[in-house]
Amino acid sequence: MRRRRSSASVAVALLALATALAVGAAPAAAATGSIAGTVTDADAGVPAAGVEVCAWEVAGGEGLCELTQGDGTYLIGGLEPGDYTVEFWPGEANLELALQFFDGADRWEEADVVSLADGEARAGVDADLGLGSTIAGNVFDAGLGRSVEGVWVCSIDALNDELLICDRSNANGNYGLPFHPAGEYKVVFSPDRREWGTGFLAEDDGYPTRFWNEATSLADAFTMSLGTAWFAGGIDVRYGTPPVATPPPVSSPLPAQVRKPRKCRRGYRKKLVRGKRRCVRVHRKHRRHRHRHAGAAMRLLGR
């Protein structure tokens, strides 16, 4: 037996539907979790100001960064519940120090994960940064008879073969890569973004990829050992006549061979982490991020 719904019942149903839609359309609650701590210069025994501290989402790769204050303290707010890897990047104000991950780790894989509950304020995520080592050299073109500007140079962690720190040769052909913890490294000149999957290496400088010392493949690249507070100078590359820029051989016509860099969603920007570009949430009050390369090292090197 079919029953006709009364106008009153229809009105009640519509009201319930409108209420449900209104609840579903309500904006999500703002993330209120935070990570805080103090960063010190372990060698000098003083607070380290100007260190960029980043909380990276372990799952998604996005993060939020803040600079340490004059007393070495920092506070990263607006974090959603989840697991984070915390990185301490010395920055331009601390070129003599080494990068570090919490808790006292030299590499991402070795870092302790910081887990946040909803709205949790986690304190005591501290770091004592030791002295770092610097790799420096020159990019020379024998065909032109002079040093060249604008060639990317990157250090590679020899344990995992991932790009670590990158810089571009300056007007005198010099580059500087500070912040290295003691360990083993390789150096690559003019790395190919298609090989490394790194968007910021998009510009073609016209030079082939080389590894120090005069190697043409990563497998044959020389591995250098760096101690604490070492300066490895003279890590140079000498190119002959630049090759004519031609498209690389492609085994398949699939468009996947040429990937467009993934765009970050609104409120995020690109940042280099472990040699790869990741999306970092931007705070209006903090706009200075210098993670991509260490061009400021030229001032330290006096070049």
C-alpha cells in the first residue's frame, strides 16, 4: 500500500538534508599541533640563531619551517596529527655548522620520528649542531679558455647515492657546498634532472654530466672521505668544447619521459630535501628559505 508523504514530513526531511549539507560544508578545524626546541652551536657552546628547522611529514613529504631566534629557540605551529621528521639546516648565518636530523642523526633514514597527537604541543626537540665540512672548486671550459657560470654542482651521499647539497657556479666559476657531516661523498657536475628527478635542475647548461674525478658515471665516481670541519678544495671539473645541445635518446615516445614538475597546492612552495623537491607550507611571517643551494658559501670562501 503506497502512502503519500505529508508536506510536514517533506519539510522535516528537507531541513535535515540542509543541516547535513551545512555540517559537511563546514571548514575543517585548524591544525593546532606544534614542535618546539632549542638549537645550539655545540663547538662554541652558544645558541644558534638563524637555523632553519623543518618538520616534514613522513608520509606525504610536505612540511613547515621556521628560523631559530637569537636564543636558539624555535616553534613550529599549525601541525596536523601525524609523524614528522625534523631537520636542522644551518643556513647562511651558520656556514661552519653541519646539517642534522632529530635526534642527532646525520641522515634522513637515521632520524627519530616525532609523533604528534591532535593538538599536541611537543617540546624538547633540540639539536646540538657540530662543525661541518665544505666542498669547493671551479668549473672550467677549456674550449672557451675560461671558467663558466651557471653550472649546477651537487654533493652525493655515497651511502645512498642521493643528492645532498647543490650550488651553482658563480661568475668566476666557483662553487661552495658547506654543511656536510663527517662521511663519504661524491660530487656531480651538471646533473641531469631526468636522472635525478629534481625539478630545480630544469635549465640545460649545455654541458654533459660529469663526476669528480673525471668520471662519466656514478659507479665510477671517486668517493671522498670527509672528517669534521674539513675543507675539501680543488674539487674542479674541466670541460672541453661544449657539446651541441641535442635531445637525449628516447627509447619510448611516451610523454612520461618528460615530466612536468608537480605543482604545490596553494599555501605551499618547493624546497630541496634529500636532493628532491618537496612542498613546504609557507608562513607569511617567514619568507626566507635557502635550502636549495649554498651560494652564500662564496662569502665564507672569499671567492
